[in-house]
Amino acid sequence: MTPLHPRRQLLRGLGALALAPSGMAVAPARAALPAAAEEAMHGTTVTRGDGAIVTFFPPASGRQRALLGIDCATETALFAPAIRDFQRRVPGLAVRCADRQSLDIHAQALARAEGRLRGAAPPLAAAEGAPDLLISSSLDLQTQLANDGHVLAHPSALARGLPAGAHWRHDVFSLGADAVVMVYHPRLLSPGQVPRTRGQLLALLRDPGQPLAGRIGTYDATRSGLGYLLATQDARHDSTAGVLLAAMGASRVRLGDHIEPMLDALERGELALVYNVPASYAQARIAAGSPLRLAVPQDYTLLTTRSAVIPATAPNPQLARPFLDYLISPEGQAVLARDTRLIPIREAVAAGTAGRTSGIDPQLLGAGPSSWRLLAPGLGLLVYLDPLKRQRFLRAWATSMGTG
């Protein structure tokens, strides 16, 4: 492994990934980390290897006596305060956090699970890279792992206190929610042009003046687990989703498998609008002084979640369980809300199912909770993971986008 220098390269994770179709690499953004994240990253060791950015957190106190391994599809620096807070409660605990793309987390989890079932190889230890906990934005893939028997149930007292919609069978746990929004650059789109519904976005894409030609971006559903999930949910909730995709393709949409490089391009003025953005990423930039602005869809707003599972191949499930309990506890939820800007899961479920918006940022409500579509873990998310259905969907998606 080759050490990364400086540590701030974590800020935008894999920010140097290219955006299609230009093929040009995008430099990482340089917005400042929140103070809590800067402090939490102090003393860590960061390396790149095995397709991931790996951060090692030494124990907060005492000599190392245990190692908790995490595969995490979220920005490690923003997740670091939660790790550090937990470490202060467990002397001698070191943490190894590998920042991976959600599809990679799932593929590696399946490979380890199949090896375990075949007995082809002895279980890996955490020091060899095997994770004890998987945290991902691809809620459907996490649910699939659970449905196929590849995760360990966690029916702790804290877990049993979660509302319906925050977990599935005590196998899959939603840690926090993200409103999925549009993000735009106000220098390139005037207030009167900013779309507030998908119909308005379609009209803007068809505008004879072509204000979004070559200047709209979104996830590549063929390379991003979250991108695929959001695209299939759009198809489920919007009968004109295919028409909107075709209009994006005709406008030379730029595609990426990570949201950060697209927001980098948006800040530089190379893009005017990015569609289907988890709001927390844009909010972190805006808080750091970015000129970007949110447009919350008023026809419907998807509410996706970061979820956690304990894989059946975990070398140290006895370490993963108390950390998972910490993450769903009021203390852990407060830290996540502060530093990752995720909506605490109990509040998200209350807003998405019962319309109770106490504690929700009014900026995220758009037309109100009646327009929210909460994605909860469960069998309903597996429909589009059927191999044949997935193949057909991606073929149609690529044809609409002009990449097939």
C-alpha cells in the first residue's frame, strides 16, 4: 500500500474519478472539513489499496487490544467523529475503515459469503481486510445480503426500540436519511429557471435556448449502486421517468459513479445542475461557503438511507454489535446528524410515514412530508435486483441516456 499525502485528500474521497462522457479527471474539492472531522482525523493513518481508501484509527486510550473492521461507502472524514466517540468508550479498540464504492462492498461481501458456504478458504481476520460491519447507501443491496442469509441478526434492546421502517428483521439497519434533491449553480440558472418538479426540469431540458445542454449531471446507474437504486425508484414513482432520461441524454448529460466529482464540476461552473443528489453532500459544501443551492422536488422527494449490516463472515461480530448499537443510540444519532448531516432515522421515519416534521430542516421539506417517499429496508427493494429485470432496466436506461 502507498501512503496518501496529505490526509485532506479524504475530503472528497475518490474525487479524481472521471465524469462521462468527457473523460476528463476532476480534481478534488478544497472546502474545509468541519472542525469535529478535522480533530477526529488527527493521528490516523491513511493508505490506498484494494480499491479503497483505508483509514486506521488507533485506540483513543491504552494499547491496542482489538480491531474493528468497517467497509463504508461514505466519506470517512465525516464519519470519523462517530468512530472516535465510540473509541473513547472502549479503551484499546482500533478501527480500520475502508471507503469503498457500494457495488464493491456488495461484490466483496458476496464473494466472502460464497467462500464461507463452500468452505473454500478459512475466514479472514479483520487485520487481513475482512470487515465486521458494512455501511452503504445502497439499501437494496444490503437488503439482498440479508434476504440471502449473509448477515447476522442484531435484536438488541436498542434495536428492538427502533420504529418500523428503520430496520428489517433486525438484519438491516438504517442509520440516517438523506433527501434526494437537485443542486444548481445560481450563476448559471436564474431563480425563475430553477426547476421545482421533474416536469419543470423536463421543460428546461427542452427549452430552445438549451440552458442545460452539456451542463446537467447525474449518477451513472450502470456503475453506481445508489445511482441504480434512485433510477429504479424514479421509474416506480414517475410514469414519465423514461421521457426525462431521454431528454437528459439529448442534452449530453454527464455521468459519474460518485457524487463529489459532479459537485466539483458544478462549483466550477462546468455544470449548471445535478439531478438526484443526496442533500447531505451539498449541504456540507454550502456550510463551508460553496455558492451551490438546493432545489427540493415538490412532486415527490425520495428519502434514501445509509444502512448497516453485520456480515455473517465478520471476524469480530462481538465488536460490531456494540458499535451498531452506538450508531442507532440517541448519542450516536446526534453525532451523525451533526457531522454527516444525515436526518436521524427516527425523525425521518416519523416524517416519511406520519408527517411529523419536528427536528427536520425546513429547507429539505419542499412541498412537505406528504411528498416524501421513504425508502425503507424490505423485500420491496429487491424487485429490480432480479438479474433479468436489472439487465432490461439498464439496457433501457443506457439507450435513453445515449450510452447504450
